[in-house]
Amino acid sequence: MDINFDLAVKNGRVFTAIGQMSIDIWIKDGRIAAMGGAHRAEERIDATGMLVLPGAIDAHVHFRDPGPNYKEDWASGSAAAAAGGVTTVIDQPNTIPRTLDARSFAEKLEIARHRSLVDFCLNGEPGKIDELAAAGVAAIGEIFSYEYSDETLQKILVEVEQAGMLASLHGEDGLIIKENTAPLLGRHDPEVYSQARPAAAEAAAIEKALAWSNHLHICHLSSAQGLEIVAQAKRRGRNVTSEVAPHHLLLNMQDYKKQGSYLKMNPPLRSRADNDALWQGLRSGTIDILASDHAPHLPEEKMEDIWEAPAGVPGVETMLPLMLFAVKRNLISLERLVDAMAFRPARIFGLSGKGSIDTGKDADLVIVDPKSISQIDADRLHSRAEWTPFQGRNAIFPQMTIVRGNVVYDGDFPVSPGYGRFLGRPRIMQKVL
């Protein structure tokens, strides 16, 4: 007997688990129930001339909720995600209060469940790790290595591994930062910040952590030196994965001249040669995934002196659009982009229902017109940050974003805040192939 499906996405060029195909997608109860064939559906979306991609998974966002939520909250952050083709986010724990135990985790979870438009996981911070694991955290981190002594960091990484969890590391060595910063405090040019936190600090922190952990994810690689440490570990068969953010691919120290302390971030901007190395690492798969490190602050905060301005830039809404234009420029293949933004994040973080367009998977889809190139304009973005480091850059924004068979963005937001689903503690893959 023929099934009466809820939704059909028809006539698109679909990026399936086995490659691009002209095939119709049939959705029932939020999942992909069939690929191809002649069926009936209550509703249909005509994707003629469009690419249909799996929804992006952004494994590194800071939605600032429960605080400081004047910069962002789950409603605004998830709206930005949906408008940028991101259907699942993993939120980091350095909010106020920090997500250190079951109580703080429950507080954040309650807020996200009522406000998020997209599906989500929540990371926990080094604290009561067993308690956080039982509560459902996705991973521990990002662990800011520069906040801890070597002895304490080693203890944390061992405890995380013993709990059967993934450690997600922000790799910058605190001692190297301290030694480099002290003689530079009299300078106030933005470039000084990159000199205070050199690439050697990233490489040293990653190398130490790899000596203490057998299951490690490296956040936002920024340098050729850091990348080489990861590459060496992978060649030795170590279970290490890594991510890169668009700002470390597309911006470098030369951009301080125009944007100044707006471009303060941790780890900081590097050289054009580092950009090139990171692109090559991403293309080759040595860098596993893309993640935005969406870290919004208001313009009046970012225009402070380089030492006083908060670190971080917004990016969840512009990540996929920028990278789709990078495909146009032949900087990366569409296949590798989908792998880095959907398939591999799902594997690394154990999101078994996500990451590809295939029967039985959640119907998380992004419909894109590859010919629709526009310039990024902060006035049209949805983050409370109200600015972007990519103002005026070319991008390809989604025409429509679908989460579990429902349209969450089509120029508007048809679902109510709270539609997004908490994914619980995923089954973390012990080895990413």
C-alpha cells in the first residue's frame, strides 16, 4: 500500500550519501522515508534548479544564554543558524553561569528547549564531569587550555577520557602567552595581539594534550604549526580530530588595518601563509570539519582598545554561505564541503540521525540556488551582534532550511521558538574514519 507522505521535495539536484542525484525526497514524521519513486504527499516543495544539501552541523557556537544574553540568546542565535543553513548546533559551556554541573546544565537546557529553532547539543565545562555525562552533555569543552596549569589540564583530560567522553580543546599554551604578552603591553596596534599569542602557543598546547589524551577534538585550528602537530598525530594513528573556522581561512593579520580590534579573537589571526596551509588541510581532510566559533559581542564592545575588547566574532549565519561561494571559486569541492559541514561532524559527535540525505535520517535539508550570489550585509543578518567581519563579501545564502521535515527558514521563520529538539548525549564515535 502506498504511503501518504507528509512532504515531498521534488525536482532538485540532491546531494545524497552516494553523490549528487536528480531524485525526489519523501518525508514522513520528520524523517526521510523514501528516495525516488512515485508517491503522494500532503505538501510539496519544488526545488527545480536548486541544490538540496544535508543541513549543516555547527559544532562550535556560543549563544550566550543564560548570559550574557544581551549579546545573543537562543532565539536570535538559532534564527541566525537557520537562515545560514545550519540545522544542528553544539553550544559551548562558557556562559554565565558556566555549565559545570547538572544544575547549570538543566538551566541552560530549559532555556534552549523553549527558544531554539534548530536542533542542538550542549557541551559541559570541566567541573562535575560524571554528573554532566549523566545529564546528557555532548562533550567536555571547549576546554581553554591557557586557563589551567599543565598538571590540572592533564588531570581534566584523563578524567574526561575515563568518563567515556570526548574532550574538545581550545589549544593555546598559557605560559607562552604570558611570556610573549608581558613585553608588548605598551603597544596598542591590533597586530600586537597576534604576536602576544603566537602559533607556537597553539602547537605546544596541542602537543601536550595529545600526550595526555587518547580521544581529542581540537577546536578552531589557526596556524600551519598547529595543523602540522595534528597531521603528525593522525599519521601515527592517533584518534584526534580538528576543526577550522571561516575567519581563520578568509582573514589574516593584514585585515587588522581595516577592522582593527573587531578582529580580536582567540586564537588570533595569523599570516596569509597560515590561511593557505589551513585551506590545504581542509581540502585534504586532515582538518576534519568546519565550525563557526560564533562568538558575538556588540559593536561598542569590539571598538575598545585591542587589550580591552572582548575576543570573538559572529559567524554561524555566514559560514555555509561563504563556503558555498568558496566552492564557486574552486577553493574547495562541494563533496569535501558537505563532508566537513554535515557527514563528519555527525560522526565525530555521534549524531546518528544527522549528517546525510538518506532513508531513515532526519529530514534536515538546505535548499540552495547556486546562481544566487549576494553580498553579506550585517543589516540583513539575525544575530544580536549587529555586525559581521565579512561585510560586503560574496556569499550564497540558502533559499530554504528544513529541520526534521518542517521549514524553519524561507525568508521568514515559519516555526515557533522551541521547535528545535535537544539531541541528548550522543554516542561518541571512538574512531572517526
